[in-house]
Amino acid sequence: MSDVSVPNDVTLMEKVVNLSKRRGFVFPSAEIYGGFRSTYDYGPIGVQLLRNVKDAWWRSMVQMRDDVVGLDAAILSPPAIWEASGHLKNFTDPLVDCRQCRERFREDQLDDLTICPGCGGKDTFTEARNFNLMFKTHAGPVESDAAVAYLRPETAQGMFINFSNVLQSSRKKPPFGIAQIGKSFRNEITPGNFVFRTREFEQMELEFFVPPEEALQWYEYWCATRYQWYIDLGIPESKLRMRPHDADELSHYSSGTSDVEFLFPWGWGELEGIANRGDYDLTQHATHSGEKLDYFDQATNSRYVPHVIEPAAGATRTMMAFLLAAYDEEEVRGETRTVLRLHPRLAPYKVAVLPLSKKEDLMPMAREVLALLQPHLMCDFDETQAIGKRYRRQDEIGTPFCITVDFDSLEDGAVTIRERDTTEQVRVPIADLSIEMFRRLGF
Ligand code: GAP
């Protein structure tokens, strides 16, 4: 993938937001009712891209390893979990209200604590109070205290509370990990920047349980491995950095955290945090639940509480970073060509099958080509408009290859493959097409 060559990064953001709506990546939610602030729906192309981001993560974190297993835990959860994890007490942001315009702000995000950025009022803020970010609801028909439930604000706790279940059922032993992808919910005070910070989002988290003396070594391993994942999927090194937290930034349980950051149009922003959480989580849940959450090592005849290394990434936020990094424009014969240079593994469609014309004679062969590839690859099929316009549309949604069936195909049994990044075209016999596509896609 080339580095982004778009001249102005403020317009890059606008261009990507516009493209997302126009081509069906991301729509503002509840638009026909005037919208619902900072919530988004993923359209026909976006749902594929998001799924591919999650699949790429699952492939690298679960499928390609024999020391990690998966989990899909409940989103609705009882207060006891969040009492033990510390979220009921600590998962708060300091909130101030402006007495003049009534707007609310996060105190820690204000440049000047004496001036309201909403109305310009001076010394109009209330005292800061802690605002808990968890969404609270009631399970069942009675809205009593006994029925209180929370939407999980992170997927991580599902892994800790299932530690014994997974240990016993999977017969893994430390070092081993539990991975999960799923929705999380936070009542953010200042959501914004498109899907960067939303109240409903998806996370991809791994809790990796290790013997205490191996914690530092695994922390370093996961920092390096996770950084490389983004590079391998096409984020240019100039737009990615690893930032270790300063001591005063560390969570109370963490002895080390580093963020993988992406250079967004407004500056560096976190894609993922890798934390050395020690034995905090298992110890907390063991204390609060009364259950033993430790590991008996038969080799040394000793019992210990594993330490946890946690690489915690955001799927929706990462999808946005891939979109921004892939967006490119170039001049082709006096016209601007917009192209998403997405890694083939992430591209929503791998291939578009395009009959040159809508004429009846080409359709059976075009459908045959589609039927050949569709069981193996996500394919688009487009018979509308002039071929040039159809190529442009596929470029804009990042399809790596277009396959054109033309009138010569009826004679020579071959089709034209057009490559997204170079626009180069080659002729390939249909008999060799499947192998050729896999060779070119690289998987
Ligand atoms: N279990 C640790 C944990 O949840 P986090 O840094 O709060 O750590 C992990 O969240 C990742 O989840 C972040 O790096 C970010 O990518 C994503 N994330 C967090 N809050 C988000 C939000 N409001 N909107 C979108 N993504 C979010």
C-alpha cells in the first residue's frame, strides 16, 4: 500500500466520511428520524470490511496458534462482575457542566478550565463530578435494585470469569490465552470523530495467562506481535507508532502498558492497548466470588495465580484507520481516480465479475465465472453502466481485481483480469482462473 498522497488531512477525513456514506461503508444511524448522535450502521460494503478486520484478527490470534482459544461471553452482566473488576468504582470520567449554556464536558479534555468552549462563558463550570461510563439497565419486568444489569464496557471480564471453565474444558495450561471479539458499550461524554469514539463499538481482546516470572517477556512479545499485525495488513510505518505509557498514566492494576497508535487526521490516536495486568483480575474475581482462580502446576507441584498480558484492540476504530490509510487519489488521463488500496485480506470484495455489455450472449459465461469463484471468494457482480464507471466504483470500494467477460471470451474461453492498484490488464484462460486469483490475492 502506498503512503496516503492526499494533500490535506482535514479534507481526507471528509472524503472518507463521504465515501463511506456514498458507497455503503458506514451510515449515520436512524437517519430517517434525524439521526441518533454518534451511532452508526455498517452498510453492505462496511459490514464486509469490518468482518474482514475481525477475521484477520481471529486468524492471527486464534486460528494460527495452538496456545489461544476463543470465547463469546454474554453482553448483559450482573453488578457483581463490575464490583469485582473495579468498574463500578473507577470506570468514571470527570464531568463538568457549563451553568450558562448547559453543555457538558470532560474536565480532563478542556484546554482552559475557566473558559467554556461551547459558549465562551468565563468561570461558568460546576465542580467536577465523577460520571460512570457503564450503561445500566434492568433484567426482567421489575425495575428494582435486585434486577440491575450492565451492558459490558469491555469484553475482557468475560475471559476472567470463565478462566476455570476454559482451563478445564480446553486442557490448556499457562502460557495460554482466551480471545474474544464483540460489542462493548460506554456512555462516552464526548463521542466523536466518526467511528473513532462511539457509545456502542466492537472490541477484539486477548487475555493471555502466563507464569508470573514470564510476564515481562510475554508483554514484550505481544507488543511486537501486535504492532506487526497492523503493518502486515498495510498500515504504513510512518502512520503507526508504539507509545509506552508514563508511570502516571498507568491503570492501578497495570505494571506496564503500551498503545499502538495511528496517525489520524487530527493527530495520534490509540488503536490498541497492550497491558501487563499482573494477577489483579483473577485475584479480584477469586476474592469476590469465593471461587479458586489459579493454576496447579503438576511439574513443580505448586499452585499460582497466572499473570495476564492483555492486547485490547477496537475493531470499529481499527477499520476506520485501515480506511484512512488506504484512501488514495491519482490523476489518470486528466481525471481523478479514487482508489482504496486495502490489503486483499481486508477488501470487502476480492473480485468483481463484469460482463462487458448487458447483451444476452455474455451473461451465461459471466455467471459461469461468478459460480466458479463465489464458493471461495467474496465476489461482486455488476452489469450496469459503462465498463469504465464500473472499474471506478470497484476502485472506490477497494476491490483488488475486476474480471471482464467480453465477446472474445466466447471465442477463446479467456477473460481479462484488471488489477486495482496498477490498472494493468492481463488475459487469462477461464480454466486457470481460480488458481490465478489465489496466486494474485496471496492467500
Ligand atoms: N480491556 C481493556 C480495555 O477495554 P481500552 O483501552 O479501554 O482497554 C481497548 O479499550 C480498545 O477499544 C481501544 O484501544 C479502542 O480501540 C477501543 N475503544 C475503546 N473505547 C472506544 C469507543 N468509545 N469507541 C470506539 N472504540 C473504543
